[in-house]
Amino acid sequence: MERTEPITAPLDQAANAAHSGHSFSTSTTKVRFAVQPKHGKRDVTRLSTQANGRLDFTSDAVELSKTKRRLFRRPVETKWTFARSQIFDARITGLEVFFDVHTPEGIQQVIVIPAKRGLARTIYEHLPTRMTPARAEEQAALDQHAERIKTLTPITWVTYALIAINLLVYLAMCAGGVGVMAENVALTVGWGTNYGPQTLSGEWWRLLSSVFVHFGLFHFAFNMVSLYLMGRLAERLYGSARFLALYLFAGLTGSLVSVLWHPINNSAGASGAIFGVFGALLVFLLKYRRELPTSIAVQQRTSILVLIGYNLFSGFTHHGIDNGAHLGGLAGGMLIGFTLARSLNEPARSKTALRSLIVSGVLALTVLGASLYVLTEIREAIAVELARQKQSATPTPGLPAPDA
């Protein structure tokens, strides 16, 4: 956890002395670095601006230098020297260390990436600990946010329960002859996949059961890792009961769109519901962005958009991936997520809780009812199409379209 020290407060002499007394095992540390004008609050730097060089600490300064070698000419060394009194807002993100340098000409942002993985923390600890008031306020907000959402939902039991159910179904399928890698795909239909011909023949329960069925180990593992990483966050923000409702609703809408998109396919998997979780998180981050620390809102929103974009692109460019389930789950998650989302502030949560539940319930029943009505009405047309396809090439459930 970073310590906070306002820019207006005098720097603690003992802390400074401790920092200046640290030393590396060697006097010079190899790093990649960039020095650039600071724009906004985001820690962003282009790879093209980074240079290989050296980092040195002295008692009163931090020095960065790089050497440009020239053919048949003497090397040219460029050096940046930053007084410790000018350094503020040091922070560490994975392997990258950032700090700001305040000069009369403006603020420069410095990024340092050490050549050795374990040195990022050491470099960070050698930098001054002082913060600007804005950074100190943001850090306090980050700390309070983490504690607040944990208090709202201390244990994300629904996420763990969903993973456990999926695991039990997968193990049972393996024991039942389907195989670890789903070698016997035809048997998966008996476990409740969303196999169009049977779903459309009145076995509507397959729309939900298919959410817990997977085609092999990789399909199962990929979905469960995604659920673990994103499900816990969504459950903390929405609450356990609401998270379970949106997960199941997104799973259903994903299955509905899947069977409409590919009525002859054999589809299964949790990713339609997981896409719904992505959509619900995105809606929450937009609806209540002012209640979240800016850095968290931006980082999470970017991560979710990248996940959605990458998976949809992969689905459209690779055979055997059911993007119908992905898009249906995403739409369902965003739709129900908008009505289920509640403020993080307790008074506001209590005030709107009942109204959001009523609106969500009416919305869910309307969407599911309308979807089933449409499926019932077009079932005969789909049956004719299925019969035509059977005459040309008999489909079998051995050709699945997993929504991984």
C-alpha cells in the first residue's frame, strides 16, 4: 500500500534518509524508460518512445541515461537528472514504475521498466513517497473502494457455487463416457445441450441446462477461469442474488439467440452467461462511474471492452464458436444489468431496491415470453428447413458448435 504525503506538507526527513540509504547490488541498473509530458491521469506510454538505458540513484537525485552508438563515431550519451524534491506520485503497476517530475516548465511523466523482473518493487521503494493532494485523494478512494465492495458482498458464494456445479457436470460427463476432451460428442445431447431439433421440439429446458454443459476440458477450463475472474467482481457490485439472476437470464438469452441463429447446431457452454456478466459490468461502470475511482473505472471498462471485442472477433473468424450465444448473452446481461444495478451508497441502494427488482422481473418475463412465442411461431418453418437440410446432408450431433 502506498503511503500518502501531501505536496504542501514537509517531507519526513527520516523517511527520506532511509530511502537515500538504500543501494542496489550494482551501482547501475539496466532499464527501459520513457520521459514524456504528462497528459491527464492515465499511465500510458507508447513503446516507440521507450529507450534502453541505465538508472542510478544518488542521495539527492534520480538519473536516467542512454547511449546512442554511431558507426565509426564516438557514442553520444543523453542523461536526465531529476532532483528528489521534484519527484511526486510514485506508483507501481506490475513490472512498470511510474513517477511524475514537477518542474517550472510543467509536469513530466517517467516510466521505468527494469530488465530484471524482481527489481520493479525495489526501484519503487527507492523513490520519494510524497504525493500531490489529487493523488493522495485518489489513493484514499482506491483503498476505500476495495473495502466498500468487500463489505457489500463479503463472500462471493454464487460464483463459487456456479463453478462447482459446472465442475460436477463436467466430471459426471467424463465418467458417463463423453470423455475428457469430449471425444464422444454425440453423448453430450443426453446431458442437456442446446441441440436445435430437440429444443425446438418442446424440450425448452435445454435453453438453461446447456449453460452448464461443456465440450471438453479446454472449453470448460476457459469458461471457468473467465467466470472466476469476472464473476466475483460482478457479484460484489450487484449482490449475490441479483448476480445469480442476471447470470441465468443472460444464459437463457444466449441460448435463445443461439437456437435462432443456428437451429440445427448442437451448442453448449457457459460463455453466453459469462458474456452477460461482461455486459452487466460494463453497464454498471457506465451507470455509476461517478461512484468509482477514476482509475478503476477506466481500467475495468477498457479491460471488458477488450475482452468482448477479442472474443467476438475470434468467434467470427474461427469455425465452431457460437457467437449467437455470445451476442445474445451480452445483450441480455446489459439489459437486465441496467435494471438490477444499484448504487454503492447504502441509502441509495435501499431506496431503489424494490423498484429495480420489480422492473427487472417484468423485463425478464417479457423478454423470455416474447422469445418463446417467436420460437413457437417459427418452429414449423424451421422444421421445414431442417428437413430440407437432412435431405442434402444428414446433420448429426457429432458436429457441435460450442460457445467457448
